[in-house]
Amino acid sequence: MLIAFYDAYSILAKVYSDKAFLKQAILATPIEEKNRALTIKTCYGVLDKDIELSYYIAALSPKNPKLAVRVVLKIAMYNIKYLHKHPYAVIDNAVELVKKLGKGGVSGYVNALLRRFSEREIPLPEDKEGYLSVKYSFPAFAVKRLVREYGEGRAEEIMSAEGGDTTLAFYESDGAAYLAERGIKYRETPFENAFTVKNFVRNADYDAGVYTFQSVGSLAVCAAVDGGESLLDACAAPGGKSVNLSRRFRRVTACEVHPHRAALIEEYARRMKRENIEVLVKDATVFDGSFAERFDAVLCDAPCSGFGVAFENPDIKINKDEGNLKELVRLQGAILQNCSRYVKKGGCLYYSTCSFFGEENSSVAESFLKNNPDFALEELSSPLAHEKKTCGLQFLPDVSGGGFFIAKMRKKV
């Protein structure tokens, strides 16, 4: 257990102190293979429950321990409360870990705090928003927005959504036959040749392009886009939507502002053997005259808070704040405005996010339509459970498997 705790600490330290993305931190950290499952489960769990675990530390300690000690305490608390590991074994390993990190002077403090944690029930805050924030480990600003937009009961249902299932999309082979031949139980999705499975382990067929991973919410966004001759995917990394939509467009231009993320799109397209995708390093907020009125469809899958997929990427909940959200809304509007100039007359502009906050979704689309009378809102439908908003469809994680939004606007002839 000590090695698993040490590996988890090494990963989480990168996330907390260096603001690294969890998935990148995992890839960058050597992990003992024997303990890989426990290590990764601990990392995801600690970040998913970060606000709750921080609350427990504050309730049990008169002082705020330094970051390294807080991370060790959170690892131990998560293993006791959520993985149901024996408290004595967890506490002993946590004490050994702080010693290994050269912080033996706080070993008594760590021992005493964790023993108190394992022996008592700590009441949650009495005020409703504070209670929801701690119970579901959602930042207070996110809780306030959800309660305001959806009501208290619905907000709680959204925050309680959990991941677990994996969605596999097959482009060339028969996915149902592939899974059945291997004895893998699956559930059909509303989308062709896409299936959800549990506890799936990636194999060599992934690298060969037999299947790919794509959430049902992302598939729903792709399904809402009408096929045609040419598509611009303006914020395309890591490439899932570009690759999916390349089956319904003769030409796809996939743009990304960061070169290393553009490389991810190229790799994705190569793996899935899609040869009709051109990848460019380009800023979606800066006008390119060569793109003017060039595309039948433009997809602005804009940078967003990402809270709609926080159960898959729990580091989102500790790296976003109210200031981030306001800046993102400004950026989303700028991208949509600039990329609208690339749509042919009669063509369609699509705006999507992986958020469930209205100010990132319908409000951005509404503002755009108000300022651009040459575009008209188009009706959308989807076979995936959704809520209709004033300017599009909202998919929510507790009923749709992810919190995605999409709006469709047609350029008038």
C-alpha cells in the first residue's frame, strides 16, 4: 500500500502544485504496475472528493497543514472513507509516507488527525449551499449557479452523477459482433455502432483503429451536425469530433491554437485511418481571409469550464473559479463571432460546449444571434435525453452521460 500511496502522491503533487492535468500527470509519472489500479483510483477519487476532504481536514485541525501533508491526508482519508481500507493500515502507511517525504516531524500530527477522522462522524455544513458543496465536492460558485438555473433538487441530481461506463465507437467493423465475440457485455446507445461497456481494458485493437473512445454526449453533438462538402472544426483537439464527422463530410479542416494539441488531432486521424482531415495550427479568434465564407458547416466546440464532464476529469473542479468562467464566456463569444465569417451563405454554424452553465451555452448563442441578424436559429432534436433551451439542446450528466450543449444557426442566403 505504501508504494501505491507514494505513486498517488507523486501524481497528485503535480496536479495541486503545478496545475497539471490529471491524465497528463499520470502519463508523466512512473507507476508500479502491481498497484496501478489502486493508484489511479485513489488519484481520481481524491480530486473528485477534494472539497469534502479539505473540509474534514479543516474540521479536525486548528492549523492548515502545508500542501504535501494535505495531499497525504487526503489520500489516506479517501482510502478509509471510500475504498473502505482498514484504518490502522492506512494510517500506518500515511505516517510512513510523510517520513519518506522527509517530513517526519509531522508524523505524530498525521497519525492523530487520521485516527480522529476514522473514529468520528463529522457533520456537514448546515447552510444548504455549503452542504451541497461539501457533499458533492463542487465549488461554491458552481453550486450557486446550478441551484439558480435548475432548482435545488435538480441541481443535486446533476452533481450526484457518476461516471464508470465507457463508450466505444466503431467506424468500420460491426461493434456488437466484436464485443459479443469477446464475451464483453454491452448496452446499445442511441447512436449507430456505439456501445457502453463496464470495466473495459484497452487493447491493441484501439491502436489499430478498430474502435475509439467517445462519450455519448460528444456523439450527440456530432449527430446534430448535418453532413456536407466541407467542415471547419475550429477548436478541434483532441480530435474526436473531427474524426467522427469526417465520415459525413468530404473535407474536414481541424484547427487548434496549440501545436502540441494539433499533434493530438493528427495522431487521432492517423489511428482511425481518416485521410480527409487537414490539421492546422490556428487561433479561432483571429480572422483568416482565406477561410471567408468557405465552409458548408463550422463547428465551434469552444473552450469552456468543462463542468459537464467533471466526473471524468475531476481536476476541473479544483482548477476553475468564477474569474475563469467570466473570461471563458468572453473567449467563447469572440470565437463564435470570428468563425461565423467562415460560413457559406445557407450554411450552418454550430456552437457547443461540455458545460451545463447557461451563461456559457444559451446566453452565448443568444448574444451572437442578437448581434448577427444574418444568422437564424435552427431547431435541433436528438435521440439522447436532453432539455430544450432557448437556443439549443442541453444534455445533462445524470440522464445523458455527460453535460454537453449544442446550438445550430443558419446563415441567411
